[in-house]
Amino acid sequence: MNETRTRDPDLGKVVLYQLSYHRIFALKTIFKTTLSFESGCKGTAFFWIDQIFLKKNAKKVVFFSFMSFFLCIFVLSMTKTPQQIQQEQIRKHLFGRFHHVCAEYDLLADGDKVLIGLSGGKDSLLLTELLGAQARIHVPKINVCAVHVRVEGRAYQSDMTYLEDFCREAGVPLLVRDTKIVGEEKKEPCFLCSWYRRKALLDTAQELGCNKIALGHHQDDVLHTLLMNLVYEGRCSSIMPVLQLDKMPIAMIRPLWGIAEAEIQTYASLRGYQKQVKTCPFEKETARTQMAGLLQQLEGMNENVRSSLIHSITSRQ
């Protein structure tokens, strides 16, 4: 014989009630906090819901929970300027691209100690902000710190007070290292500066026991390097998101690999990133500047040229 099963009509309501209780309490707290701090109001708002804990009003509990949620969203949106909303949208997009590259190329793992090369430009500032936020998520669990390398005799200067305040806000410890170029004046200044900075980064990483060094190269740097290698060396290669060094247990990672420079510039302007006090006097006189112009011409011919060039790199790995 088939048994006829009967269902307690109040059972579903009880379950809904149990699920809704904590949500209503949390939403009330969020709403009170929103009024008190986001909008600057000193008053406190309360939700008066009669008999909210009775099982027979479970449907009302769920209804009011959703209404309260949307009300909180509305209040939050009303207290933000269009510029703040745009800033949050761009940051969300950048964080998404950051996560995509990190996940696709396994840039971060539990237990990593990451040293950030903080030059003071917009790229390294964004890198510090994103890695600082990632470290607070704890998935994966990583430790991060930043180092600013100063090369004696090079007209390349950042406001140290600003960098210290920025790193403090991002929750990233900041170190400063000084280095000096000695007896190699005949070589290219860009090569020398880059080489000595990289050496200071490696020395600091070994000193601190870091297994990864994060650099702020973005998508435009990747494509400019590709074009330079094609034009001057006849090979299809560029900088990759991760490079494991042969002579030491350190990997160079580039979490901004998939982010275009224009997107970083837009966010930097909205975020109010402070520009460097003195920029490199050679930065507008290099082959990279010519490659940047060439890339713009190619984009005029094909709006999807970036994707094509990136595919030419990744398909050969």
C-alpha cells in the first residue's frame, strides 16, 4: 500500500522564520550604520515590525527582509556622488581582471610572501592597493610588503610621505632601499637604472624571505615589448605574467598583466593618485614611446588588435 504523507503547513514557515531572523537583525544594523555614518545623520532609524517573531508572520518577515535590503541599497546610492559610483565600478572591473590573471596563471598561493616593487607611479600604486586588498581576503592567505628603491644620481623622485600614507591605508608595510650606480657610465641609462633596481628588489626579497616579487607591468607594457621584439629582434615573445628565476627560489609575477594602461589612468584620476615629484627624464625618448604610437596605429586598423597580439603570445607558450 502506498502511504499518504501529510506535510505540516507550518513547517515551511518555521524554516523561513529561522532563516530570516538573523538577516532582519543584520539589515537593521546595516541601515542604522548607513544613516549614522554614510549620510552623516546623527539620528537612528528602527524598523517596527509587529509580531516579527511569530511563526504565522514568517512570510512578512521574508517580505520585510527583502524590502529592507533594497532600502539599504537605495540609501547607500543616494549618499554617493556619480564620481564615487564610477570609481567603485572601475575598481570592481580592475579587481576582476586582477583576479582573472592571478587565477589563470597561478600567481598567488597559500603561504606566499610577496614583495611589491613600489616605484610611486600609478601602476605600482594600483598594484599595492589590489594586493593589499587581496591579503585581507585571506583566500589565498598571503603576506605582502612593499619596497621603494631610490637610485642615487637619478632624477626620479616620489613623495615619501605620500607613499607611507598610501601604504598605511592599503595595509601594506613599506621599506625603502637606496642604491648607487658605480663605474658603468658608458651603458644605457635605462638599462643601468632598471638593472640596479631589480638587484635591490632581489636582495630585499631574499633578506625578507619572500618567494615572489610583484611588478606593475600592465597590458600596454606587454604589447610594447612584443612589438619591440618583433621589429628589432625578429622574435614573437614578450613579458609573461609569471617568471620563475633559475638561480634563486623567487618568482616574478605581474598581476596587472591583463589591464590596459588607459583603465589604470582613469582609475588613478578618480582615486586621486598623487603623481611623482620628478619623473624619469628618459621616459619619453625610448623605443617604447615609438611602439606606443605603433600600437595606436594598429588599433585604428583593427579594434581587436590587442586580443590578437595577446593570443600570439599565449599560443606559443
